[in-house]
Amino acid sequence: MNDPQLQATVLIVVIPLMISYAIPLLGWRWRESGYYVAQSAIGASLVCALILLHGVLTQGTIHYHLGGWFPPWGIEYVIDPLNGFIAVVVCATGFLVTLFSKESVEKELPDKKTRFYTIYLLLFTGLMGIVVTGDLFNLFVFLEIASLAAYALIAIGKDDAPLASFNYIIMGTIGAIFYLLGVGYLYIITGSLNIADLSKLLPPLYESKVVLIAMAFFAIGLAIKIGLFPLHGWLPDAYTYAPSPVSSFIAPLMTKVGCYVMIRIIFTVFKPYFSIESIPVTEILSWIAAAGMIMGSIFAIAQSDFKKMLSFSIVAQTGYIVLGIGLANRTALTGSLLHILNEALTIGVLFSVAGAIVYKLGTSNIYQFGNLHKKMPFTMAAFLVGAFSMVGTPPTCGFFSKLYLILGAIEAKQWVFVAVILVSTLLNVIYFFKVVEIVYFKPRELATEKEKEILKVVYANGGSYKENTRELDLLGRNEAPLSMLIPIFIMAAGIVLAGIFYFDIITGVIQHAIPSGI
């Protein structure tokens, strides 16, 4: 393995970590520096991720031993096709969302920019550490770095954000405890924390109750962390009340990285046959995921707040990914990994659109979106792309990820899950069509506070003020800033391109990323 690839393995974590410490010092002198420095750091990590993915696909797995200590005694970073793929997804999405964040942070957090980008980079550092580490306890450390940063970023929002963050802290801590107990139980019986070492030591011990309990702890802890139904209670409020740049970052990435950890533990730390044949972990996950797909969509239908609707949609979409994990065949897992890519882009687009709407209208109430396509035509065009992908309309990536999940369910002869995917898709259509109908075909029901003030001036000399009026549209086009539109459109284009070139993505990357034994 050549030296640049080895260095990239550690730099992908070290660069954002070190820069996060530099931002407060730079911000003390240059208040506007936080955004540019954070963008540069994540951009550098993206370059490292691309180098690593190319290296692992052409030359094989990359190992980096921290401090020169060889595993299993020392911590190592390991890059294989699975986490190489996830690293590129996380870095690319993070880079685009950071580009989007500038104007939104200026408006929503004008006095907290330096602190925001400091914690923002710590969150990104935690996510990258989770992805590249080859040690279960080190993974726990990075998991908590990411979680603590997310708690802080959510808490700086308005209204019920502190309460939402508090609930997230409680549930997140419970999830972390379950995960850590699983790590402890495996260490008790094997004396090792290295993932590769554990995969060799555990098979003779699969009959041990200690190992069975460890697996149960892992499954419960990760289910909480990714917001899998019915352990999702913390997620909708946390993502809804967080500042727009925060929800645009954590919504597409936090649960997807958690799903990666679930894949890693179920199919790498433990051999696949253990979770499929020895104990019914995958079967249980499949049924829970199916319930989440239906219930998350039903809850989304009932929402009037756009961000909360999207948050419940994440509960449903997480169910799709976990269903593919639970079906545990190559076709279904291909669908899961493709859905991770799809959801990172789709949720990134939709929450960024929500942020742009909040930036312009000051609200995320769906019933104030009437005729919004006239005021924000480009933003709403990107919303349509995201909505079509969420529903699963070709040629978007969402169609092909759902197709592979359906084919995986057929291969497993689980016809009930085919029906669940189709019913959930129909429910997706219902709640997204509600937004499309209001945006494109209905007048505004209520004016925002800013528009009320403008209309009062308009009607001051002869007309009475009306809250329900089509004349709101006469206020003219009020599109999001270009710094918001560019990353939104890049992600929207990514959704379409990932759909058009889905076969190349699967054959070139995803098929190599599926763990052996499946």
C-alpha cells in the first residue's frame, strides 16, 4: 500500500479534529473564518475519502496502526470497500451541506458562528472516526463524540430545541450504554476489542450465553441510535427543532452511519450465519423494520410541519435499510447500501430545501407553502426531485434501491415484505403529494409575519388586510440565495445520476462492499 493512502487513512479524521480546535482561535480574530475553515477541512477529508476508496478497490484493504502499536493490542484504522464507500458518502454529503449552511447560519445563529462550526467539525470528526476505526471501543469513543456534538448543536435551536436535545441525550445515553455493555461482554470472553481479531475468536464461542447477551445489547443499542421504530421517540423533535443547518447535516448522516455500524457488527464482528441461523437477529430486525416503514409513513402523513414530516419519513426510510440487513442476502444488502447512498442525498436535499424555505419564509408550516413554486421555483424543482426519489420514481436512485430490496425479499421468499415495501411506497406518495398539491396548486392559507407587514403597507391606503389571499403571490419571486441553491442542485443532480448509473455503482463498488459469507 502506498504512503499517500496510508496517510489519508488517519488524515481523514485528524484534519477535521485539529481544525475544530483552531476555529475558536481564528474566530477570535476573524469572525467569518469559521465557515471557510470548516469547509476546507471537510473538503480535505473528502479528498482523502476518494483516495481511500480508489486504493481499496484497486489494491485491497488498507490498515493503519496508530502509534506503531500492532493490533490487537493497538488501535488500527481499517479501510475496506464497505467503509470506503460509506466514507465517500458521508464526506460528499457533509461537504455539500456545509456549503449550504453559510447563509442559514448567518440568519439563525448570527452570534454563535464560531462555536457552531467548532462543534460542527467535532460532529463530522466523530462520524468519520466511527467509519474508519477497526476497534469496537474506539468506535464507542467516536460514537459519543458525534453524539455529544449533536446534542449541543440541536440545543442551540429555538422553541422546543433544548427539550428535544434533552430527550435525545437520555435516549442516546441509553443506547450508548447498551452498546458499551456489548463491547464489555465480548472483551470479558475474548480479551480483545479489535474487530478482525474478534471475528476469528468468536465462532467457537457462539454457544456461550455471554456472546448471545452481547449481541442483544448491540442490537438494542444501535436500534436506539439509528431511531429504529419503536425506539425512535427522540428523533422527530430533535431533527425538527434543530437549526436548519444542523438538521440538514445530521438528518442525512447520523442514522446512515449507525446503519453502517449495524452491518459491521452483524456481518463482520459476528459471522453472518450466527445472526441468520444460530439466533434470529436478522428475522427480528426484518419484522421491526417492516413495522417502522409503515408506522413512520403513517405518522408523516399526519404532520403539518415540513421538517417533522421529513423526520418521520427518516424513521420509515431507516426501516428500508434495516429490512435489507435483516433479509441478509446479497440482493437485499445491495438494496440497503444503495439506499444509504440514496437517502444521504435525498434527505440532504429535502432538509436543505426545508432550510431554504425557513430562511425565506420564516416557517416550515406546510399550509403556508401555497403557490410557493412561483416564489421559489428552483428550490421547489429540487424538492420535486427529492420527493420523487423518496417515493421511488425512476430514474432516481430511490427507485433502484427499492427495486433491489423487493428482489431481495422475493429471493428470501418473504412475500409479506414485498407487500410492506409497496404499501409504504404508497404512503410515501400520500404525504409527499400533500406538499406538492399545496406548493403547486393551492393559494397560501396564511401569510408569514414578514409578508403580513408588507401587505399591511400595500393595503394601508384603501384595502382591508386579508390573511387568506392570493395577492401574497404578487410580492414576487423570492428565491433562496445562490450559495444555498448550488449545493441543493448538486445533491438533486446526484440523486438522478446515481439512478442513471446505479448499475455501475453496484458493480464497481457495492458488490465489493458486501461482507463475505452473505
